[in-house]
Amino acid sequence: MLLTIATLVAVLAHQVSAHARLFRVSVNGESQGDGANKYIRTPENAEQNQPIFGMEGFASPAITCNTRGGTAAPSFVKAAAGDKLTFQWGHDNPDDPNDYPLASDHKGSVLTYIAPYTSGQPTGPIWSKLAEDGFDGTEWATTKLINNRGKVELALPKSLAPGKYLIRQELLSMHKADYDCSEPGRSDRGAESYPHCVQIEVSGNGNQKPNQNFDFNEGYTCKDKGIFFNIYVGQNDKYVPPGPRPWKAE
């Protein structure tokens, strides 16, 4: 009985702490240092990083940049248009070879958005999608993230206009998305969003500004096929992430 209880406690502890958080960003392979509350708007209780989900979560400002999205960080990552950014996700310490970035059952997408910088809540129709990775016919994007030890790479568009921006990267887990979260008694179901926002200052000679004007509070709904989708029935190749398709500069 003692072994059973100990095993149960271990499993529950793993489930509670199974959520990745964003630790740092590198520019062209050069680490910008740990970014928590420096250039990342790190959420409250980041060590647990509870998901934003359901009708209440999707209607909340937290769906944009998590629970402290309206609190500006003191500094910015500096990069030029066309530079390669690497986002480092982890659990406790991504530099520990035994650290796991995310529980393996949290299968889902990795989505990256951009918006003009604002020091307050970055809500409303200001967002554009830079990149999305869902199910590629073989594996989920979050599985790739785990296999890549929590790293996600993104090239900034070469034509991106200089200025200050927010880049929002989101892990969207589908392990509870087999029910419509607007149904009575199903408010605990639906895709789970883990968004983090990075403040970035872009230099260069580009002249293109993303213009999709996506609003998370309007665009993320319980009935969206990217949020209400059963990954357990063998049709994952039909999955399309929520939000617009990635912005392409002219």
C-alpha cells in the first residue's frame, strides 16, 4: 500500500508540474540570458505555469500574454530583421540534462504571433501570426519541442519594419480538447494554452508591418476546430491550428 501511495503522489506531482515555461531567447545562437521578468513578461506562479483555457480563459486578457501580460518588462531582446531567434522552453532548469521541457502527453501545436509593442495589456485586434506548427503527418509540434530539448527556432521576416514588438509564443496542448468547453459541465475541457510574450526591438531596413489584426478574445472560441478536436481518433492529419494562417510579407 505504501508503494502504491508513493507512486500516486509521484504521478500527481508530475501532472501538477508538467507544464513548460519560456526561459530565454537566443539571437543567431547567442543567448540573451535568462529573460524572466527582464525581457519576458513572465506569468505569475511561473514554476507551475497553469494553462489558460475554456470560455473564461479565452475571454480573459491572460489569453494574450498570460497572467502578467499587462506588466511591461524592463528590457528588450535586440535583433535585426532576418535574424534567427531560438526560444528555450523548460520545466525547472533547461540547462539540466535531466530536465524535461513538457509532459509527453501534452500533444499539440507551437504557435508564434507578433504585435506592435504596448506597455499595457496587449489585447484587441493587433496580432498577426508569424509561424505555426501543428501535426505534420508524423508527430505533433510539442513532441518535436521535447525531442529538441525545449528549443523552438524562428526566423524574423527579412522585410519586417524596424521598431518595438511583442512576440507571443504559445504551446497549445490538445490532450483535453475532445470536448467542447462551452458545453454544460465541460468548462474544464478544450485546448490548453500556455502563452509567453517576449519584448523585442527590431532593427534593419524592412518596411513591412504585420496586418492580420487578430484578436484572441474574439478568435479563440470553444467551438473552433483548432481548439475542439479529438486527437485520439486517428485523424490528426486533419488538424488546423486556431487563428489565421501565418502572415507573409508582400
